[in-house]
Amino acid sequence: MKKLFAMLLTVSLLMVSAGAASTQSSNWAQEAVWTAQEAGLVPETLNTSYDTAITRAEFCSLAASLYRIWEANGQLKDITPSSVSFTDCTDEDVLLCASIGVVNGVGDGRFAPDSPIQRQEAASMLHRLAALRTDYAGSTKNKMPHVFFDGENIRSWARSDVYWAYNSGGMTGTGDNAFDPT
């Protein structure tokens, strides 16, 4: 299970922009990025521009890579994908993530693939992805939720996912006890 959280942390670290224009990740994220690259989690198209916010479709690409590795290793529960389509996206990774319940559209049959992903959306995706594993330990309901300075900004649909991501070590705050959900 520890490897699961390391991979989830790696994937979530990749979604944070580095600030100044850079083709390399920030120092604090380099080890996790290298681990993800060596594990085959990082598509070639995401190995540059670490100063650019990751899009919803790009995050699906990371999640789909992790899903495929777990699938190849027999680490997933029996899953029956559903048929999904979006009017604005035909990306194979997006459709995979949607068909297995890891990601949702934004309404009206749209996905908004080029929109930057929100941290609360990423936390929800990570939690849903982890729940597909055979060794998923369940929620963190028995743990007190962390009280973030900006916790009132976390949407109700994402609260349990954000607290799961934080309590499991998959995501941390952004400094000054903030989560910065949007």
C-alpha cells in the first residue's frame, strides 16, 4: 500500500506548476518526478514545461498511465467500464478515466480537456483511482479532517476526497496551511 501512496503523491506533484519558466521540475519535486518517469507514468508530452498548469486531459493521461500499470500487475478490482463520450473530447485517456468512474465531465456533455485542473478535482480523481485497487484500505472517516485555512473554499463534493488525499499523504497543502482547492 505504501507504493500506492508514493505513486499517487508522484502523480499529484506533477500537477503543481513550478513558477518560473522551466523545462525541469522544482527541486522539491525532482525525486518524485524521476520516480514517475522511471515507472513509465509520465507521457513524453508532459516531460517539459513544468511552469505550465496541467490540464484536465493531461492529468487523465497520468491517471490512465497509473491505471494501466496496476491493470498489468493484476492490482485492480473487477471493473466494468461504462460507455462514455464527450462533445469536446475524444482523447483515449480521458475516455478511459471517465469510463471507469475516475473523472467526470463539466456538464452539458462536455469535458473541458484544455482547462487547468483544480487541486480539489485532482484529489477526487486520485481517491477514485485508488479505490479501484484490490488493496484499497477504504476511507479516512475515522481520522479527523485537517483544518485548512481555506477549507471553506473546498467544494462539498470534494471534501472527503481532499481529506483522504491529505491524510493518505497523496497531496499536501500549498503553504501557510492552505490547500488552494481551485
